[in-house]
Amino acid sequence: MRVAAIVVAWNSADDLPACLQALDAQDHDAVEVVVVDNASADGTSAVLATWTSEDPSGRRRRVVTNPTNRGFAGGVNDGLAVLGADVEAVLLVNPDARAAPDLVRRLVAVLAADAGVGSVQPRLLRPGADGAEAVIDSTGHVFTRARLWRNRGEGEPAAGRYLDPEEIFGASGALVLHRRAMLDDVAWWHPDGRREVLTEDLFAFFDDVELDWRAQLLGWRARYEPGAVGIHERGGAGPRRTVQVEALNASNRLLVIVTCDDGRSVCRAAPVIALTTGLKLAELAVTVPRAVGPALARLRLVGAARQRRRQLRARARVPFGSVPARWAVRFRFGPWIRTWWRRVGPAGAHRRGAVS
């Protein structure tokens, strides 16, 4: 099975060398690498110039240079656009992620064993702080009734946990293998004939959750393969709590609900959705007040989300309500409220004011 790895870079000069070296070291022979540079302003272009000129692996290498930052979604779509028809699977890789040498081979084996599997999630670990043992970064996405999606196992000690392969709701876009046929199947159709795999209105954040949900509605399944291991540092593109990041996080959650959710399920969960939405907006107003306006302004995209919803409803192979019915789990308010208070309360005051 021929695999193309797509890396979307934005000011990623510090992380790219290790990421690309890990991809070059894969023991699955049929791997090509495409790096999409989203108008980086650091030394990313120099890193890529060296990488393309020195190719000891003999693998196909390609760089797509964008004149503007098209976000993760646009960057992935640009990478997909240059792939040949012989590519059967696509590995999405964040620049701050490193794949073990056998990761692609192990993930490909899962796709090869079951034609109904569209995505395979590896066991993503995060290095422990100050030499501490590694913790779980993600073993897949968890769908909660509050429509707050979580990385399964995030922050838990890695030793002895999540060691069994199983079906999951969906996979983290930080490092995941998707079947090319699935991506083609779930892509949005435009009147001009263009296909859009990741939703560019989302730009970044929750685009992977929306892809998970679309795949479920079109009958595809996702699997977790613990034998495939990767390291994800997180935050490789700089501080996460920027105005843009917070505006995207606040608005994209609602856009995903509008696009993919079931009306009756939303009505049943409305109290918890409303409460968490109100608390998140209150947190934004306290911690990153300059993001409130951009977040609300992005709600102009609801109309386009509703258009996508109509297309998705016309093409869905399973009832809309079947996805939350199967995958939505009870939302644990206690840990979430404690994290919320750490951000908005007195203890979080010293971290405010440094947001760009």
C-alpha cells in the first residue's frame, strides 16, 4: 500500500528536522513525503531546502509553498491535491510529532485487514516534564454529551495503559493514517467540481473531529492500534492561547455541531451544551478578551455550515442520530470545572496579558 505523509508547516523550523527524519526512517518502503509550508516567516524554508537536496532515503520528497497561511485544513487539502492516483493512504503528521520507525507499517496493516476502516490512530505519547515518565497524548477522540471532544487518555501515565486495539469514534489529526478512498468519499462537493476534504472554514482546531463525524455518517470506522507509537510534543507552532487560536476554538465547536449533529440529540443535551458554551465564553472574556469579537464574528460561517449539513444529510449512509447515540459518553464536569477555574480564578491571573 503506497502511503503519502503530509506535513503542514507554519514557523516550524525547530520541529521539522526531527519530524522529517522520523518519516525518512520508516520501514514501510512505499512512503512519500509532502511538506506544505504555510508562508512561514522563520527558518522553515531553509530547513526544507536542505531536506530536499539531501535525500539518503531515496523516497519521493515534495514541498508545496503557499503565499499565505491557509491553516491546517487548507494545507492538508493543498498536499492532497499534488498526490498521484497510486497513493492509497495518507498519513497526516504535525511538525511536532515523531513517528516510530514501524508506525506506518503497523497502521497500514490495520487498513489492509479491514476494508471498512477509514482511519487508524496510533498510540501518541507526550514526553514527561523534567525527565518524568511519558504520558498519554491521545489514543483517539472521545465524544462527550456536552459536545466537548477530548483526546482519550490525555495526561494519564503511559505505562501499562491503552494497550489493546479497539474501535474508536475518531482519530487525532496530529498523527493519523487515513484511507485515501475514505477521504475522497467524505469530501465536500462544490458546484465547480472542486473537492474539499478538510473543511477550510474551520482553518484549524476541530477539523479532525468534523472529519471523524463525517466518516461515521458515511459508514466508515476508525481503529486504535497501540503497537504503532508516536511522540507528540504539542504547541510546536508557538503559544496555543493566542487570539486566533482561542477564537477558532470557541467558534469551531459550534460550527461542527451545526454541520454534523442530530437535532433531537442536541435538544436532549441542550442544557449541558448551553452551560459549557456560556462558561467557555466567560473564560474567554476574562482570559483572552480580544478573542471574543473574532470568535463571535466567525459565527457568520453558520450559513455555510448549514449548507454543508444539507449535503451531508443527503449523502449520509446512517441516521444522523446514530452517531451520538453510539459514541456520546457522560461529560465529567468536575475536572473540567477545576481546569476552568484555574484559568479564570486568581491563580490564572499571572498568565493573562501575554496573549498575542
